[in-house]
Amino acid sequence: MKQCKYPFFAALVAMTILSGPLAAQGTAQTISTTRVDVVQLATGYRASKINGSSVYNGNKDMIGTIDDLIVGPSDPLPYLVLSVGGFLGIGTHLVAVPFSSIQIVDKQLRLPGATRASLKALPEFKYAPD
């Protein structure tokens, strides 16, 4: 009789075969789905396209640019990070505003009632370190 070169591996295979079917551990997960109108959704605004876009107030004055779009870990609603003031990124003030406060009028992003001064008065947004 020939001796097995890998006795541990042979024992593991034998235990697996003899133990019967294995049950998955943990709790069952469910995924809920929602029917989406994909044609309408496709005409929406992608984050990659709105980053860097200008934001205007109700008077059509440019009040800032979009620096980023963020979804928080506990709040599924998106926020826009706006860059206000400064020149070429120097002296800029970052603020976070809910995406729901933005209106899209004639392909222009508007934040009604806002001014550069009112946005600069908001607490400064700082990115968390990576």
C-alpha cells in the first residue's frame, strides 16, 4: 500500500465528504429593488459632469462652483460641496448644501436666495483624511 504524501489534505477531504452538506452561516440578506424609468434617468445629471459646474442664485449671479457630490455614511441623501470665492483654488471656502436645495433651470444649477456672502457665512466643509 502506498503512503499518502499529504495526510492532512486527505483527512480534510475525507471529513468534508463524510460530514454531509454544509449550511451557510450568518443571516439571510434581501435586496429590495425599485422599478426605475431608465430613459428618464439617463437624461439626468451625472456626478462626473456636474463637478466643476457653476452655481447661480435666483438673480443669475454666479455664486460658486461644485467641488464634489457626497453621500454620507448614515444619510443616503446627496450633498453638494460648493467652492465659494477665491481664485484658482486659493482662498476658496468650501460649504456643503443638500442637493435637494438646488434647482435646475434651463440646464443651469441654481441655489435660490443664496449669495456669496451667505455661503461664506456657513461653516467650512473639510474633507476627512483618506
